[in-house]
Amino acid sequence: MRKTLISAVVAGSLAIAPAAWAVAGGSFVAHGRSFQEVPAISSAAMIEFTGTVDESNTTLTYTLTYSGFRGNVTQSHIHFGQMGVNGGIVIFLCSNLGNGPVGTQACPASGTITGTVTAANVGAGAAPQGIPAGAFSRITQAIRQGVAYVNVHTDLFPGGEARGQLAFTSN
């Protein structure tokens, strides 16, 4: 009886799991500092990131502002990973290395960048973690669950000089 009940609960959970990816709309923010890097970095670097996912869950519009870096900014991304853990790159925000998808904007030394991303911008960097290329709804769900972060990388700190965990602020 107990095995049957457990099997029914698991099967029911799996049946509704895809619906969890379909959550739409909302705003989110990240306040990042060098001390949030893994491992921590001692720098005056800071980032502020705001974003909005549209109601159809097909576009993410963002603003990223950063300053105080010791190194030259080389690239910035959204990664899939919980606080204190490094994760795969899911979305390129900017790059000066020529390694981003076609259309990736250049990173300024400091200042503000803005953009809009869609499923076409979701790369395969987190495929080993279960988020394949193009899985836009999975990354928006990860952001809602607090398991995505923004990272700005520099030549002095290629793994990242400032990082901020993304958190939803409203629906």
C-alpha cells in the first residue's frame, strides 16, 4: 500500500512538472558585489541588474549597471546556479572577447547596458544542469526560484569580479 501511494505521488508530481515552467511575467533584481563571487574577490566592483519578463514569458528586458572594477571588463552573463555555487552560462549580456552569440553587444569599461533576450539567446552552457539551449521558460523559472545570477568578468578575474543573485520582486 505504501509503495503504491508513493508511486502515485511521484507520478502526479511528474505529470504537473512541465506546467511549472510556464510561469509568466514579473520583475526581478540583483545587487552584486565582489564578495559574492565564488571564491570571494576583494574589489570595489558592484553591479545592479533589473529585468522584466513579459506576460507571454517570451522576452526578458534588462538593464545592467556596473562600476568599480579593478580589471578590464571582458564579459557578462546570466548563469544557472544557487548562491555560493558556480553554474553554467545561460544568457550572454555583453562580451569583448568575441565569444558570444551573433549580436552580443560589447561591454563598456563601466556604465550601463540594456537589452532584450528571447529563447534564441538561451545558450547550452547549462545543458549538463538540465537547461538546454532555447529553454527560455526554464531560465525564467530558475530566476523565480532564486537559482540564477548575474556575473561580470574581467581580465584580472576571469571567473568573475562581481556577482549578484537574481530575485523576483513582483508578478
